[in-house]
Amino acid sequence: MNFLQPNDALGRLVIEETFLYFDGPRLFVAENAAGQKFLINCLDSDDLQDYWLSSAISERRLFALKDGVLPLREAFSVPELGYVIRFSTTRDGVLRQHQIIQPNELHADDLPDPEVFLRGELVERTTTDAVFLAKRLNTDVVLLHLYPGLKIFEASVRAVGKVLSSFEDYLSSKISRLQAGTENASTAFQVNMLGTFAGSFGLELSVRGGDPRIGTIVKDAVDDLSFAADPHELEEKMAGVRDEEVASLKKFLSEIKRAGSDLKIEAASRTDTEAISVEVSLPKVRAAIKSLKREPSVGKTTKTLVAELVGINLRSRRFEIFDVESRETFTGAIDAVIFQELRVIELPRRYRVVIEADIRRTTSGSEEPSAWRMISATMLA
């Protein structure tokens, strides 16, 4: 909602969130084109214009304000930029006058009472926000939206239970790689229900665990689903991933299919400013399931390559290496956990890498590498 027309003082302001409404927004957060947010409070009104007090506010302070930790008065009396702006507007949002005010120049009538806090019940949120929940709860958050066919307001409890169970198994297949060979593999993480949200059938989930990489893996799991919109991309993306992980993803998508649902999923960690979000329609879900079909392996061996790293595709997480022994160049897909370690590598610098893979012998007799694992990477002179 537009609040203030373009001007040289504050810029064009668009209301982002309203906390108090009476014949129009009276206490709210607005943002200009540069991304600067302002907390704005109405001081007075007459027949011709409204009078306002504005204080620039950071995301960190805004969260403290909405959590009821920061007094509303302090947002104006102790401004982060050291000053506030008193201004007036016409009823159609034209700036009439403005004045930069130092905190010690404010009158008592300009400020909320000292005991006023912006409690949660005053915060009107029209949509569930994964970033907001993650910061507020200090955890990794997943929002799972389900649209079961034309039955917008109801869904089978049995079907939803299977969707949630298969999603947890999918996360488990990815997170378990972190805990391989450790004592706490069985208690690496927990997926908990936070609540539901309106507008479509949806669930809020928290993913808690002691390993700081869990948040990255949760977002990688959601990012993997972004390839489901194109079955060919998904097939290529999952070519080098462990069979167990592919099977768990296929199971999750199969339960979405059985529920007759489109899929929308969002994820955010406690340090994020933006959530990762993916939408996949039901026909695409069906096509993705077919693309995940694999030939059964009839044998498996392990091979270690000493090779030079030539390049990395950040989008598909595929790599290109030059095998020192065979003098051949080939590409493959590195699983998400190991890929996080490769991101620190500075290309085009040359690296000597030791990469291990499982060689699957298919029923047709061909050999296919899978489950690539980076053992080490050393920069060459």
C-alpha cells in the first residue's frame, strides 16, 4: 500500500506492516525504494492533513520491537541514526512539510508512553514468514503448503501424515551423511510441528539439531525440489546422488502425488534475510517421480581418483575434473554436503583433489559412478 508519494526527504514509501489501524494506518513500518525501513507513528490529524513522526529502523531492532523486548517509545527517543523526522502529509500522500529532529528536542506528546510495548497480539501478519519464524524461534524452519486438488480447505489426515513422515525421512537421508561414523547419529536432528497457517492448508515445521550445517542441508533439500519442475534437470541433478537419498526423495514426491496436491515449500535459517522457496504443480510432481527411476545395481565397488579440479557449476552442483592417471576429463555431481566444502575453493586456481565414488554395475553391464565424496583438496602452485 502506497503511503507517501515520491519526495526528496523520505522517498516514496510503501507500507510493509501495520500495527495500529484507525480510519487508516496509524502505526506501521514502511519501506522506500532503497530498502530502508521506517517506523512511523501518527501524532495528530485534522481535516486537511496528517502529522507523523518517523524513525529509521533496522531488521534487528524491528524484531526486538515485535518480540516485545524493545519499548515502543525507545524506537523514537533513541533512534538508530541519531535523529527522527517530523512531517505532515495531505490525505492523498503528498509531503507538505518535514523537519529533522534531535531526540532531546522531542516533546512528551510526540512519544508513546514508557510502558507501551508492541506485543505479539498487535502485530498483524497476513502471511506466515519463514524468516520471521526462524529468527524468532532461533531454529531452522520449513513451511510446507499443500493444495489437495479442489478441496482447498481440507485434506486427508492419513495422507498428510504420510507426507510429513516421508519428508522427515528425506531430510534424514541427507543429514545422516553428517553423522556417518559418529556416536550421535540417531539423535542428529528433530523435526517438530510449530503450527498451521491459513489461506491454504499448510504446516510450520522446525528442524533442530546440534550441527550448524543442518540449516544448510535443509535448504539444500528444498533447493533439490526446485529441479522437479524439469524432469530432465532433476534426473541429471540426482545422477551422482546416493541411491538411498534418491529413494527418499521419490517417496516424498509419491506421497504428495497420492495426496493429490501441488507442492509449495519454503525454508529459512535463523541468520537468513530471505527464504528459499519452491513451487511444483501436481503434473510436474508426477513427471519428477518417473525421472527418479533407477536401474537396480548388481554390484558395487569403490574407486578413488587423484584428479585436478577444472570447474564447478554452482547451480547444478556438478564438477569437471581431469583424471591424472587416465589423462581423461569427465564430469559428475557432488552431493550437497560435500559441495559446501568445495565452495571455498577459488577457481580458476588449480587444485589437486582426491575424490571417491561408488561404481554401480547396472543390469546392462555398464558401470556408473555415484555418491561422490571429496577426500581432500590441495591448491597447486
